[in-house]
Amino acid sequence: MRLVELPRLPLATLPTPLEEAPRLTQALGGPRILLKRDDLTGLALGGNKVRKLEYLLAEALSQGADVLVTGAGPQSNHVRLAAAAARKVGLDAVLVMYSAAPAEVQGNYLLDRLLGAEVIFTGSADRSSVDRALDEVADDLRRHGRRPYVIPRGGASPLGSVGYLAAVLELEAQRAARQMQVDHLVCAVGSCGTLAGLWLGATWLQVPYRLWGISVSRPRDECLARVQSLAAGAAQVVELVLPPSAEMPTVLDGYLGPGYGIPSVEAIEAIRLLARTEGVFLDPVYTGKAMAGLVDLVRRGEIRRDETVIFLHTGGAPSLFAHTSSLLDWGATGQAVAASGAGQ
């Protein structure tokens, strides 16, 4: 196991708090819920991607890179944090985004522009168009004498997943300090790198709680395949052997709503619930849908009211400002308006 030996650039404010959510717990009639506040990682309004960027930026600098190349959608949390990390260490940033430039500059896209990143749009609504364009952009930069470092969409790579292997160690230290039994950990699943790292760490340490991933973008089977592949790659990076019989996390794909990047009624209800019980903001793309999943699991008895749950808050609040009409129309009519062009 060579986790400590891996180059890591300290970008995050760690450890992030593990906070009780007593009013949310009361509103649901149990279970006991705690929030792992990875929305408070510090860099550029925070979020889970900072843990991954600590390892990715360290590798970029060790390779002598002078420009970071990555991509996703205009409201991507990963893109915002990657651009900020690049600026913090003196690198340029080129961001590849699917579709076309949004009509309004707001949310994460506004922050990308403030960071002075170069933005290239693929012109295709297909999110995978970003994957194809990243290498093309990097090749063009090399032809012009630059030294690019490419990060896959969402920061989902074996090295990036190591950030959440390390996060399990942090969480276990917090749990041990409280002498607290935990039964479940729930998080959003998008590009799958976070859940892959969590699963690898949980398997290595044989944690007592069950991992739940609430998919916001992919079918369950695709998520599980990506988690397994990324975790296997991360295990190789840190020279850790995964037991062949390791139980996979539980991934649910029934909370996607109208589609990726489109708020669901249930997600907006969950956003309002956490804001009004704990003063904590979720986002409509990731954490809102994950919390909607948690609420439903409690109501259906899949998570018992006498158990203890950790909800991993992965951040994303800036994207709230790109979904104003959905949030306000819900408040007026009880229904969310499907917003297009806001995917991350």
C-alpha cells in the first residue's frame, strides 16, 4: 500500500466536517443523519472534485505541464474546480464543453469565465463529444509548443479516485473519534470516480456500513462497471489488492427524473427540505437527487428509522443559480419546470 508515497498537492481544507443533521432527522422521523461536508473543501466554493485534483495536479506539475485540459458541461463543478486549481498553481486552463455557449453567463460557467479559462464548445449535445475533443485539443496545444495535462470528463480516473480512498481513512478517523456505529453511506453518482474511491477504501478497511450510490446520469449497470474499472485502476496505483469477492455498492438509477442536468420535482423538494431544516444548500443536478433518493429509501423502509446514515455532500451549489426558473416555478406551483442546457 503506497498511498502516503503518492505525490499530492494540498488544495483542500481537510478534514471536512462531519455534522449532525438533527432537524432533518426529526423531519423524517429518523434515521439519525449526518452530513459529510465535502462541499466545504475550500477551493473555489468547494466540492468533492478537490480531493481528486490534489493527486491529478501533483502529477501534472511533476510532468512539467503548463496547461490543464479538461471538460464537461457549462455547469460542471469539476470544470470550475479544475480551472481554479490550475490558476492556483500557475497553469493555464482550456475547458472543452459539449453543446454551444449558454445564452446566460451564470452559475459555474460564470466562475469559469472569471477564472479566465479558455472555453471551447463541441457544438454537439452529446456529452461524449467532450471525450473525443479532449485529445484533439491537447494535440493542437502540443503542435503550438505547449505541454498539456489532460483530465478526463468529471475527473474520473484511477488516480483521481485515490482521493476518495484517502477520504475513507478520514471518515473512519472521525467515526472512531465519536465511537459511532454507522449503517449506511449515501452519495450521488455521476462519472463514478467518487464512488469508486469510496468502495475501494471501504473494502480495504472493511467498514461496517453499506454504500449506496444514487445515479444522476447513467444506468445502474454502466455505473457499476465504471466503478469496478476505476477502483481496479486505483488499486493498482496504490498497490492494493482487491479481494475477488468484494461486495459491490448498491447503485440506484430510479431518481434521475426528466434526465441528466434537469431538476426533478423530488430533487427540488429535497433541496428545500435541507435548506429549511439545516440551512445547507444542495444542487439540482447531483446532491438534490441523491438526497431525494435517501428520503425515499427512508420512507420505503430500505433504511430503517433506528439506523445511522452519512450523506456525502459533494457540493455544487453554484449551479443553483442556473436553475432559477425551475426553483421559483416549483415554489409557485409545486412542480419543477424542466430546464434544458444545464447539464454538468
